[in-house]
Amino acid sequence: MGAVAGGMLASAVLKVVFKQICAVIGGQIKLQQDFAKDLLKMKMTLESLAAVLKDAERKSVDNSSVQLWLKRLKNAMYDISDMLEEFETDTQPAAPKKSFKKGI
């Protein structure tokens, strides 16, 4: 009778541990999905900024202070884009690379 009770206790413990592991894995998957959505939003924002910068550069040819500001903003965008690409490479090695820098 002791072996049966021990087996039932082990089974109950395994069920609890399994539920906890599933909850942790589910939480991690949700976190990664949310983060992937946030990354996509950031990329879309950067693409929009790149388009606005391109137009602003064409329209402000004569204003050197605006040109300097645009240059600094563009450099910041490149840095952010590089960080995002590096993160994607580290977390999703099979993902195809697509950079918006080529269009700027």
C-alpha cells in the first residue's frame, strides 16, 4: 500500500510541476510574441521617419542648421536600426534580413 501512495504522490507532484512549466513556457511565448509586435512597430516607425527625413533633406537644402539636425537624426535612426537588426539576428537566426537603410 505504501508504494501505491508514493506513486500517487509522485504523480500529483508531477502534474503540479508540469502545469507550472507549461505556465512559464506560455508566458515566455506570449512575451516573445508581444516583443515581436513591438519590434515590428518600431521598424514601421523608423521607415516612416526615413521617408520624412528624405523629404525634409530635399526641402531644406539651404538651411545648414536644419541639415545638421537631419544628419544627426539620420545617424540616430541608423544606430537604432542596427540595434534592431542585431537583436533579430541574435534571437531569430533564420529570419530574412530586410533593412530600410537601402531606401534612404
